[in-house]
Amino acid sequence: MKKRPFLLSLLLILACLPTACGHTAPNETTIKMEAMRFQQDEIAVTAGQPVTLRLVNRDDYAHAFDLDDFDIHLQLAAKETAEVSFTPTQSGTFTFYCGSPGHEAAGMVGSITVLP
């Protein structure tokens, strides 16, 4: 009888650990686009695990998100939010950029590092 309260307490503590530590899923990232910049311009994920990128265009004009190595090309209208998911299989560092004319040249670039 005494084991039940202990077991229940242990299960509750374990269930709350990810929330208490502020963790989200390890390969989920929000990238905000604002003032000709990616606010999150360096991302690290793990190979072989699904990745979800939530793209938020906070500007009053269109942007794009291009990650050529993974054949990802999205157009985002002003104030639009989109999500893209993929599973990287190779490790390395890959460049993403805004493919809207002139935006990459203005510095709208970032990198995603895929860890083994």
C-alpha cells in the first residue's frame, strides 16, 4: 500500500520534467523574419530525427525561406506564418536564405547545423 503514493509521485515528477525545464521537442524551432533578418539565424538539429521549422514573417512585405540542400522553398506573404517539416539524414552545416530579390544580399541568411 505504501508503494502506490511513492510511485504516483514519481510518475508526476517525471511527467513534469520537460515542462519545468522549458523544453520543447528537440528539433522544433521558430524562425522570425523581421527587418530583413532572420531573428534565429543559427539552428542545430539532430540527423535522423524529424525537424519542424515554424516560419513567422513579421514584416509588411513578402519574404521567402530557401534551404536548397533539403529542397525547401517557401514564399511567405506579409504577416504570414508557415511550417515546414523534414528529416535530415546527413550531418553538416547548411545555409538558408530569403530568396526574395535583394534580401539575401542584404544579409537575410542563416545556417542549420545537423548533428550526427
